[in-house]
Amino acid sequence: MRARIALLLAIAALPAWSVSPPSGALETQFVTVDSGVELEVVDWGGSGRPVILLAGLGNNAHVFDRFAPKLAQWYHVYGVTRRGFGASSAPATGYSADRLGKDVLAVMDTLKIDRPVLIGHSLAGEELSYIGSQDPKKVAGLIYLDAGYGYAFYDPSKDLDVQSVPPGIDLDIDVDELQRKLTQILSTGDIHTRIALFNELVATDLVLVRQDLQAQKRDLQAADAQLPPAQLPATPVVQAILAGMYRFTTVSSPILAIYADPHAGLPVAENTPSDIARAEAQNKASVEAQIAVLQRYNPSAQILRLPYASHYVFISNERAVLSAIHAFIQALPPPKR
């Protein structure tokens, strides 16, 4: 739980953006993706290749209300509000990375959206990586808007010298995997399967969790790790999403990953030039470490670094992000007729 609260703190520490009420959306509909679960789907219109926008944790599709119409000059642009947020259904279950990814696929199937480009902000990176690793032929490409962190591209090498961004992600993912394996061990009656799972758990999962705990201890002891109070409540839905992360490494779809490197508005203990410089250097080192993880397993991925951008890169650096998205999509193979 401490790691999950750290994630919330990291998100809250980055500049928040107020979004005007929906104005550019041409159509809003609700699509059934699971038993009793409907998702809000916004259609900003446009023509050409389909594009689907996925919001980060705590936001809904309308966070893109100012950005999407500008994309619609080239493409047919949709936005999906994930379950538990906005006008979408908020069931008690169904918040694991695989289920959230399947929700997006269900929207695509129902609306007959053929091989779209998925664009995800922040935590939506896990939905992108699920689809790009499990069903890559369903999409033409994936664009990560400051979304290519541990929940989207897991680092099994565990560089303990680099603070994670956001902090605590690896611990969350590894604890979740540990719990899944424990449940599997307790539910299987085959002794040979149990022994194999026990061996894997002891040799791999417990080692990874121990390394994560060491990194968490170091980060908590660092003076620069002091963060302001979280703005996102640790609701049951948020906790369920954070408890449902997976280990994604290799993604088969074409990738464009846009990073704030370093981020603007980093929290510091004291607002002095030396503290600010130290925080920026640490943040840049952690972002670069995450980029290295992505490229290690996905060497063809395209990377765009935006110095001193906000976490909401599509707002703080709108023109650069639009240009990069357009160039990436134009270079993809043309849609089949």
C-alpha cells in the first residue's frame, strides 16, 4: 500500500490542468464492453485513419476536448472513458490491466474501428502495452504520452541506483504478480505444478520484491522524496487499478513514446536553485533509465523528449505533440482498403 500511495503522490505532485466542459465533441455514445458495463465513447469526427485517445488515471475522455479536434483535421478521432470514471459504468470488479485492455478492444469491435492508432496518456500506457503485446494486429500503432513507465514497460533488471518514475511502480507490479502466483499455488491440486510455482516464486518473485523494497527504503530516506499531499483519493477503483498491473516488456506494434524529460514543476523540499537542479537531474536520470528499458526490448520504438514539459504533454507542448503524432502516423503503412 505504501508504494501505491507513493504513485498517487507522484501523480498529484505534477501540475494539474483544468479542462473546459465538453464543447468540441460531435457525438457521445455508450458501448457495452462487459456484463452490465458501458463505456462512454466520444467521437470528435474527422476522416481518414481512426485514432483512439485514452486518458490517464483520474481523467476521462473529455481531458482531450481541446486537443482532439486539432487531431481531427487529419484523422477520425475517438476517446474512451475507462470503467470507474466519468460517465462510464463503475462496477466493483474488472480493473486489471488485461480487463481494461479488453474493454478498449470491445469498443473497437462494437464500433467496427479497424486497426486504429491508440494514443494513451499516463497510466493508459498499460492498456496500450496489453493490446500491443497480446493482440498487436488489432492496432496500427501505439503512442505513449508520458505513459511509457513501469506499468507499460517493466524493467526486470532492477537498477537500484535510479529512482523510479512514478515511485513504487515496480513494487506494485511485483507484489501483484506475487499474489497471483500465491493464489495459483493454493488453488491447484497438482503437486508438481505447485512445486514448479514455488520454485519460480522463491527464485524470481521474492528476489524482485526484496529489491523493490530496498529501492523504496532508499527513496523514502532521501530528502528530495518529500511530496505534497495527494490530490487523487485512494478510492476502491484507484486501488483496484493499481493492484492489477502486469509485467509488460516487448510490444509488437509500432511505438512512439513521448516523454517530459525532465518534468516541469517537480516537487522539492526547499525552493532553492541547488534543490531544483538536483530534483531535475534525478528526474532526468530516471526518465532516461525508463527510456533505456523501453528501447532494450523494443529497439524500433521512436522516442521524443520534451525538456521541461508537463506530465500533460499534449497540453503543455501541444504543437510539438501534434507534429510528432502526425509524422508517426503518416509513416505507418497505409490502411488496407
